[in-house]
Amino acid sequence: MIKSSHSTSKGFVWLVGAGPGAADLITLRGLKLLKEAEAVVYDELANRELLSHCTPTCELHSVGKRAGSHSASQGEINSLLVSLAKAGRS
């Protein structure tokens, strides 16, 4: 994993499923990634307890996606993920 705030660095995007709502259903690898993440993009289905594992400096981005109610389109979410990676975030 590259951890850098330089805009010329490559970041990484991981897609982590957190199960059907219970915080203890996340995989060990998913939990490790949350603890090391520089930025997290999450939707309304994510258990908020999981966000407590992020570092205080982690950028949290709520995209509020829930069936029938989207605060961000899938295209906007994709652009955000690409933008964070291009900025060197993991």
C-alpha cells in the first residue's frame, strides 16, 4: 500500500463489502484496510460502527446511496474514487 500525500503518487482503491449490516461481519482484511485507509467512501448500508476503526486523519466521504434515494450518482461516486486515487490516497 502506498501512503503518500503527494499529488504525483498513485493511490489505491479497494472495494470492501461489510456484510448485511452487522459490524462483525466484515472480513479481517476489510477491517485491516479500514484501519490503514487515508480516505473512505461509504454509503447508507455501511454500519457506522465500522467507521470508528478509521484513523482520525482519514477522510470520510458519505455518498448516501440507498435504494430509491441517491445523494450521489454512480458516476459521481466513480469520479470521487478516481480523484482520491489520483491524489495519492489509499
